[in-house]
Amino acid sequence: MPVEMIRWQQAESPEPGMLLRELAATGRTYAEWSNGPYDRYAAHSHEYDKHLVCLQGSIVFSLPGSGEHVELRSGDQLWLPAGTAHAADVGARGVRCAEAHLARG
């Protein structure tokens, strides 16, 4: 599975509760987390595939393997395959996300 970014396509930002209801309907288990403005995560990877949805705010993921930088805003989604190194920088208003840990592959 390659890294995949899916942008929110509507003009208005989504309501977080609506996004969470849609995620619950998939049957996967999503956990919520949040960070304050300008928090940072050093580069790391996971042994599971990750599906991440930005509920509010913004966060920029850096992918050292490809040199890419991917900014998520409300409603945007990121699929990270297991073993993908990534770092993150939270935006000026903080961020609130939901993520699922999925079986590799």
C-alpha cells in the first residue's frame, strides 16, 4: 500500500462529529488524539498500516523516505503503510485527529 492523501472536497470545513460518525460506520476502531500549537513528532514508523483523519486544525507530515511534506487540514485523510518513516509538525491552531491501526498490507 502506498502513502495516500485524500483531500476534503467541500468548500466548508467538516464538523468533527460528522466525520467521527462516518469513521464509526466503517467498522474500524478509531482513537482520537490532539496536540497544541507547534507540537512536533520526531521521525518514526509503525508496524501497522495507519489511517489518519484530521478533525480540526492542521498538521504537516514529513516523509523522509521520499522528501515529501503533506499538510492535513479538517477532513483530510492520510493512509500510511507499515514501516513508513514520518515526522509531524502541528499547525498554529493545534490539531485534533482520529486514527485507526490496521493490519499490515
